[in-house]
Amino acid sequence: QVQLVESGGGLVQAGGSLRLSCAASGRTFRRNNMGWFRQAPGKEREFVAAISWSGGNTYYSDSVKGRFVIWRDNVKNAVFLQINSLKPEDTAVYYCAADAGSSGTYYYTSWGPIDFGSWGQGTQVTVSS
């Protein structure tokens, strides 16, 4: 299993950028696929981006493709999400996730299906107009 703690959220104007960080601990991190999700008030959690354990493969939802970038540093046990050209509709709590454990829901990335069973507590991103 892994333990995940997000940081880097905040209030930003439309068109601005933030870098979200996810600090991970746990023996299996270096072999985990990682992802970012977000959840706006009153809405279901939405997939944003995923990265393979080596960092060699990434996959993005259509709503963020071209604006957001996911990467990881396995030496530092961290995964990041650079969020650019932000829009008010990007406002949400952003969660880091790992494919440790089971959620019962699979996400089909470019390299295969992933069940993200471990989650952080989230970091709030608010984009003002």
C-alpha cells in the first residue's frame, strides 16, 4: 500500500497555473501506476491524468489534454500535476491516487486498465474568473 498527501492547491485567476504535488510513502510506490482525479462540489470524482510506474506512459482526459502535465520522481517518491491555462470549470478538489488496493472501478489508459485503490486527502484548487 501507499500513503499519499497532496499539496500545492490554492486560489488562482483564470489563465493561471499551479503545480500540484503528491508525496508518497510506502514500499510499493516505485512500481505503482499513479493518477490525478478531481471532484467539484455536487459532482462525481473525475479522472484527470495517469502515469505509469516508470513515467514512460501518460494519459489525460480530453478536458485537460494540452493544458495539464503529469510526471513523477520515483527517487523522491512524488508525483506532480502541472495545471495550466486554468478555467473556472477546473475548480475542484484534486486527488492523487495509486493502483494499490481496489476501488471497483477501472480506468482505461493508453497502456491498460488501472484500478486506483489508494487515495490522498485532496488539495483544493479554485479558479476565479
